[in-house]
Amino acid sequence: MFRIMTITFSLFLVLSAGPAMAADLSPLESVGKALFFDRDLSNPPGQSCADCHDPAIGWTGPDSAINAAGAVMEGAVHTRYGNRKPPSSAYAGFNPILHQCGDMTCGCMMDGGGMGSGGMGNGGMGGGGMMCQGQLVGGLFWDGRATGWTLGDPLAEQAMGPFLNPLEMNSPNPKLVCLKVRESAYAELFEEVWGPKSLDCVKDTEETYELIARSIAAYERSTEVNPFSSKFDSFWRNWKQAKTEGRQIPPVHNINMMNSAKFKGLGLSEMELMGLTVFNTKGKCSVCHLLQPMRGSEYPLFTDFQYHNLGIPKNPDNPFYSMPRPWNADGENWVDLGFGGFLEKTGGVIDASGNDRDYTSLAAENYGKHKTPTLRNVDMRPTPDFVKAYGHNGFFKSLMLVVHFYNCRDVPYAPQCSMLPPFPEPEVRENMNTADMGNLGLTQQEGMALIAFLKTLTDGFAQ
């Protein structure tokens, strides 16, 4: 009786962990949540998915001191580190399978809108009408290696990675993960969801491991992880309601300095509305962080699902530089080639549907590029003095520094840029984006307004 009560109480603790405003979860999502927060699944025990993707920090790195330095989270083995900061796991389920635009429905091809003149024309940037013919789109991880080519789901494939990564959760094989799940307090619920004997850790370990990953992906797609509950979302709903009531107001992705007054009274302050206008025009943010719903979402996801080289410098505090040869043969000379580095390894790859996925010929033009993250929850933090890290390697320690980099990277001695020293050289100069950033000409007021807008993307807004 005592063991049954202990298991029941343990299961309650696991399933009640997470955001304070927990959503109603399906049985499958509940299994996924239990897996996501289970620290017994690492080797040695002690690290869960949530230890690198904390809901209180916008589903990313939860240690302020680590974020303020190397920004890479320590693995289950406390002398091991990966090479990049943890991206947010929220809103990741909208990513399509990695593909080249034109070989299937493209996640970034949309109707409507139009690339405006950046503030003085009929529309803003917004992403409206954007064509990405020939571009590679989709996949997960900073370098796109969770492609979706095997399971048809990049999010489930991403969930498979950390368990077996020796620098993260360090399980030697899927069987050990399966055995730990079979001994867990939620094993019975797992079999209720997936069927009797679905936790087969001997005859069908790979299939069971896939079910574990699909369960986690189901939770990561739940409304608990993706609530669309920010101040911006409230503004978006108000805008849609105003349109329904016949108010003459443009699409949000067409907002610019000539029409921004039409969006007043919909829930954003004057400073935040100015920031949204800068975001969509002079700041060029919406070129990559699109302001239109995609992939079945009712709200903008603030990503183009693509890869870009922003010219970010090396993070000298990245602990990966000191990792031993089995994991980093180049030591301090290691260069993060990002998406291009992954594409180098796709030679001869055929996906589960028989499609050729050899993109090695595109590797060089993608060196230094990394995934465009969603901006949702970009400023979520438990306290005002909590440090969040930004960029794939965590080089930036504040939104203000990120905005300054986008504004001044290429013109460090311009009047609006000279208050801070120039940035170090980019880690990878090839393929660096110079069209959409580096010399934006933002004033201090425009920069502050832009930051004010970015803060409206934090979930949990109480109207």
C-alpha cells in the first residue's frame, strides 16, 4: 500500500510540475509532460529536458550565472558541455520538415502583404508575399540536424537527441531510457496511451524509443507550452475583432509610420506600438521574424523557419572550447559552421519516403548560418536582474545589446553607435547577412521602443 501511495504521489508531482497556469492536457500530453520533467532519465540521474528548457525562462536556459558567461548548460556528467546554448522548446512544433522550397509546400511562402518601402509606402516588411524558392526551410536544433526525414516530425526527432548525447543526458542507448520509463510512476499511463506492451525494452526498443519521443513532442505542442497568451496576442485578437466590427484598419504585417495611428486603442501602449512599427519597417526584424500566421497557427510565430548568418562573434567563455578531443578535436580553434556544417554530412541521405536529401552542394553557402528562433518569450525571466543569453552561442546578454549589434555592427563609429566599443570579428564571415542588419540607423528612442515591443511577446499577460 505504501509503495502504491508513493508512486501515485510521485506521479502527481511530475504531472503538476511546470507553468503555474497549467492547461488541461490529454493523456498523451500528460505522458509527454512526465517524460519532459523526469530527472531519472539521464545517466547519471539528475537532468531532465526541463533543466535546459525551463518554462519560467521561456523554455530555455534557467541558470542566470551560466547565461552570463558561456551560456551552454552543463550535461548530466558535470564535466561535459555541449557547444551551443539551449533554444526555446516552445512553439517549436510548427516547424516543417527540412526541405528545399519547391520540393513540397513551403512553410515561408504566403499570400498577401507585400514588401513595402520600410515605413513610407503601403506596407511594411512583414514577410507578406515572401518567396523562398530554392531556400532550405525547416528542421530543428540550431543547425537543423533534427530534420524530420526519419519520423516525419522534426520535433519528435529533436526529442530523441539529448537522451543519447554524451554531452547532455548521456544515456548509452535507447534501451536504458526505455527501462527507466518502464520503472517510472507513469509507465502505466504510457501503456494506456500507446497500448499494452508498448514499453517493450527488449524486442522492440527502437519503436518504444520513438513513442517516448512522440510523447514529448505531443506535450511540447500542447497549449501549456504554446499558450499564445502574450500582450501581443491580446492585441492581435483585438485587431481581428476590430476588423470583424468593420473598423478600417490594415493588416498588422502592413503596419508602418503612415498608418500606425490606426492601430491605437487595441492594447499596445504608444511606445510598444512605435516598437512594432520599427520592428516591421526600419528595423527590418519582420524580414526573418515574420508577422503573419503560418503552419496552421492563428497568430504570428515570429520566425521564417530558415537559417541566417548574423555575424555573431565567438563567445570566448563557451566551455566547449576546453572539451577534450573525443568531442572537440579542434580545441580553441573550433569554428561553429552551423547549418552548413550539418549539410556537409548529408551525402547519400534518403528520407523515409525515399526522397534524396543530399544537400552537400549547398553546404558552403550555409556556413555560419543558424536557425531563426521564435521571438516569443524572448524576454521572459523570473526577476528583472535575471540574465538571459541570446544568439546561438549566448554571446549577447541583453536585448539592448542585441538591438545595438543589429543597428551598429557595420558602422561602429556612427554617432548613434559610438557609445559602445566595436564588436569583435564574426566567427564566420562568409554568408553574413548585410542586407537586413548591421547599419539600420535606429535612434536611441527607436531602439528602446523596439525593446518595449519585444517585451510584449512574453506569455502570461494578465489583461
